[in-house]
Amino acid sequence: MAIDAATVKKVASLARIREPDERLETLAAELNGILAWIEQLNEVDTEGVEPMTSVVDAKLPLREDVVSEPGDSVRILANAPKAARGFFIVPKVVE
């Protein structure tokens, strides 16, 4: 897939990025170079390779799942800037 100046201009417009017309050809060439590099990944043989989430085979340590006594709410709420009836009061963030 080749990217031309018109495509760069359209994508820049959709992304609300203002680019001067004289820079569009340069950006198109850079993006085509990036896409060519990405196309090289299709040449890599991944047959038989299991998907992974990390390059290091590590397991996360798990804690014991035990029931514990709840914290002292009076002590916990003492650090809160505002509290009422055992709850934190936070600013409204949704209109």
C-alpha cells in the first residue's frame, strides 16, 4: 500500500493536524518507509511459535486469599481531605 500526499493531507485533516503543503510529500515518503519496514515482518517464519505476553517467562506472585478484618475507617478517613458518613468525598467529574 503506497501513501501519497493526498492521503497524508486527508489523514492530517481527520486527525486535526495542520501540515504545510510543502511537507506532505516528505511525510508521505517517511510513512511509506515505515510501512515497507513493517512489511518485512511478513517474511518472518512464526510457524509453531506460541503467542506470548512477555519475552521473559515469569509468573506473578500470588498472595494468600484469606479473609482479614476491615481497616479502621476512622483512621483511614482521617487522611481524606473531605469525608462524610464513613465515605470519601470527591469532586464531581461527570456532568
